[in-house]
Amino acid sequence: MRLLFSVLVASVAFAGTAFAGPNENLFGNTVVITSATGGVTKAMINKDGTYTTALADGKTVKGTWAAAGDQTCYTQTDPAPAADAKPFCTPNEARNVGDTWEAKAPDGSTMKFALQAGQ
């Protein structure tokens, strides 16, 4: 379950150290993720190449991200992911505070996202 939320965060966060550009608005703000079952997760994407996710059950997942070309890839670091876990890569897209959007989770369900001001 932690890996799922880590991957979901990755699908929302479209920024990188070498590629801040149109994604600069993620830094210092909160990505609110609502699962298909109504669980709410909050993700903070940091300019230093890290992210922290507060899961609906109160647990925290941390990781790193790195940009390469038009993709940003995210790797869960804490708690340690499964040995066969791979980084999740997603296209870079501009998001502004107040934006909402939907995306598919790895399990095929639809997640709702919103970018809120502040952390």
C-alpha cells in the first residue's frame, strides 16, 4: 500500500532539480490526492529533490525525485520499498495552485488531485 501511494505521488509531482520550469509551483505547496475509495493523501514536493507523503492512515512515505528530459522519476526511500520496486516516471506538466485533475493509479482506479497553497 505504501508503494501505491508513493507511485501516486509520483504521478502527481512533475518537477525536477534540473527541470523546475513550469513545475516550480509544486514547491512549497501541497498536492492533495483523493483515492477512488475516498482516502486522502497529502504530498509535499521539495525543490531539493525529495518528497514526503502523509498517507490517509497517518503514516509517512519519503523519497527522492530526479528529472531526465521530459520525465521525472520518483523513488521511495523510507520505508524501504520492496526489493523489486522500480522508480516511477511521469511526464513533466505545469500545475498551478487551485488546479484539479485526475489520473490513473497503478491499480487502474481513478485518483483525483488538487494543488493547494502552502504545506
